[in-house]
Amino acid sequence: GDSCDVFTCLNGCSGHGSCRSDLARCVCSAWYTGADCGTALCPSDCSGNGICENGVCLCDNLHTGHDCSILRCPRDCSGRGVCLPSGSCSCQTGYYGDGCEIM
């Protein structure tokens, strides 16, 4: 404060935490971090398969899902099959290939 006897938190904890004068810092709400609680966290830290940007996972080319934990299938099975948890396609009858791209 003006007389330096009252502690105020950086950016008012960005609206994502509580200012603890006894600790002289912000205590962030779940899913936020940083000195001012201004950085959004991502679920499971994107499982190590992507980058976190503003609380949203941007998955690498081999993974998908809100936390990048699901293996992406080749060509997403071309709309002609089901992507299995192993990352391989189970193609519809009459289609084959890694991504069910061949008829």
C-alpha cells in the first residue's frame, strides 16, 4: 500500500487465486499457476505429447484428445474405419491399408 505496511498481490492474482498477505504471495486456484496466477495449466500437462497454450493442449501429429493422451491413427482411418486405442485402424469391409485408404 501507500505506507508499505499493507501487502498487495501482483495483478490481484489475476482473478484466479487468493492474495495471502501472511505468505506474501498469491495462492492459485486449481488449473492456474505463476506468481500472479495468470498462467492456465493444461490437463495432465498434455501427457508429454503436446504443448500447453493458454490452458489448451496443442497435440503433436501422433496424438489427440483434450490431454493428448490418445494415439492418432494414420489418416484418421480416412473415415472408413475405427481408430483403436493402439493407434491402428480397424477398417470397414472392403477397405484396407494403414489408414483404410485403399479399396
